[in-house]
Amino acid sequence: ADFDAKKKRKVAEIYRALNSDPIDVAALRRMAISEGGLLTDEIRCKVWPKLLSVNTDDLPPLPGKELREDNKDYQQVLLDVRRSLRRFPPGMPDDQREGLQEELIDIILHVLKRNPQLHYYQGYHDIVVTFLLVVGDRLATALVEKLSTHHLRDFMDSTMDNTKHILNYLMPIIDQVNPEVHDFMQSAEVGTIFALSWLITWFGHVLSDFRHVVRLYDFFLACHPLMPIYFAAVIVLHREQEVLDCECDMASVHHLLSQIPQDLPYESLISKAGDLFVQFPPSELAKEAAQAAQAERTAASTFKDFELASVQQRPDTVLRQRFRERLRGEERLRGEERTKSILTKPRTNRFVKLAVMGLTVALGAAALAVVKSALEWAPKFELQIFP
């Protein structure tokens, strides 16, 4: 009864924000982030366009079949879409599913034709099919086009350089929260490739329950485009004991982490990802990086607090790792207490900060901060950021 009452209150608040003049987009972002997200696909059809600044009164016409003629991406898109059976609801009649697959192909080719600077990647169809199933083909076409030129822009370059740079944020986030897990993964040399499919499909490819997928899409659409990498980090941190119990070699750790559990506590992890974004914003992590010039070409660089770069390739990171290894040797030779005091010195500021903020900030506070960040970049949707 309490759950139903909370749900009714939230639905009322969402519609109040939608009906206000002007529409209260900040409130809609808070609703999308907070527990339960946007609750129903009917509400998502109304709110997702507002989160992406898409005018539903001026939607493009449905793409035609002529897009398939002489299209360089058609064969690859066709192959990927044919393999996407598991992304459709179980029990859906074959003819209905096949019709949706045809629509899926047309939406993808339409976005690529209208935006020749974008390059198709395997996994893109996993994102598009989520929008198609929730909002239908015409609205999905408009939403996916806006998303592709903003949140997903880095994944759609001709090379994977920017995608790799974004993946490079994973380890610094983990290091801030749990140095032991970070050091274990570094020792195993596992890298970050296990999280690639998570990132480029917004977890659509790896989660079997569609309800969990759309809940995450509510969250990601309302937030900074780097939020999926924070969410990836909290999944790894949530599995701390499994990681530390694993054999410390690349194959074992990669196998463990690439098998994502389906029974994750999603609301708790969403809350923690929001907290980590507030405590360790991208700008703070990026200060360690040496690739600021590269950031000029990335979608994330259009955000005020961001200078994208690769953290793990910095010489000082290598030195820091060697310093830790030397300290471990000293621990054996000179006793645990002496080493402990040395180890805490570089991390003093972090621990003070965590103590002040609390390791988990209340979601309300996190949501407000994330919304504030979102509102700083939302007006830029009206600009042509990329040529």
C-alpha cells in the first residue's frame, strides 16, 4: 500500500512538471533519477523527448526503404539486427518482431544518412531497439538522432580513440573508492575492455530484463553522458569480494567481470553512481590526464567540468604504481604500522572528503547536483556542436 501511494505521488509530480508552463525539465530529471525512474513506458513517451529537447510537434517523416540502396552500412546493420532476437519481448509473434526489425534497420540508416559524420558501430542497434520498443518508430527516430549527435557521439567516430578515453575513466573512479580493488585489477592487467559492451549499449546488450534496461535509460538520459562509466564502476565495486577472491590474472578477472550478474540491486547502484559523480566529478578525475587536446573532439568536452584524457597512460600513474609496490616491500621489511602511515598520506584529502560527505550522499542531494550538471549543458542541445 505504501509503495502504491508513493508511486501515485510520483506519477502526479511527473504530470505536474509536464503540465507546468514552461515545462519543469529540472523536476523531470529528478524524477528520472530518483527511485523507480519514470515508472511506465507511457510516461517515458512523454518525458524522454523533454530530457533530450526533442520537439514532438515537429517529428521527421518516417524513413523510406530507398535508404537501403547503395548504403555502405546496410549489410552490417542487417546482420546485427537479425542477431537481435533476444532484445524483443519473449513470446512476441514472429511477424510482429520481423516488422519491428525492419523498422529498426530503417531508423539506423536514416540517422546515418542525415548525419554523415557519424559512423555505425556494432552495439548501436541495442540502443536503438530500446527506443523503438518504448516510443515507436517515428519518435524513436527523432530521439535516437539527438542522442547520436550528443551522448553517443564519441562512440560514433571513425576510430575507437574517444571510446577508449572514456573507458579510461573507469579505473580512476574505482581507485578513488577502493584502492585495493583498483590495485588488484592493475596487477591482473585486466584493462577495461570487459566494460566496452556495457558502455556502448548503455547495458542494453548485457541485461536480459527489459525493465532494468529502461530504468537505466531513464537515469542516463537525465544525467551527464559519462554516467554510464560511473555505473560500470559501481558494478565492479559492488562485486569487490568476488574480484578479490579471483585468481589474479587477466583471463580469470576478465571472465568474471564480463559475466554481468542479472540480479543486481539496481536502485542502490544508481544511487551510488550518482553519489560518486558528485564526490568525484569528471573534472577532478581529468586533472590527472595528459590528453586535454584530444578532448576537444569529444562530446564530453562540451560539458563545463570536463577535460577528457587517458589516465592510465600518464607517467606519474606508472610512478605511483611503482611507489605502491615499493611500499609493499617496506611493509614486509619494516612492519605494517610504518607502511600504513605512509600509505594514508597521499589519500588524506580523499578520506577527509569522504568523511565530510559520507560515503553515500542522500540520493536527493546527488540528484540535485546531477540535475544541475545536466542543466548546464541542456541548452547546448539547441546548438550545432559538431560539424
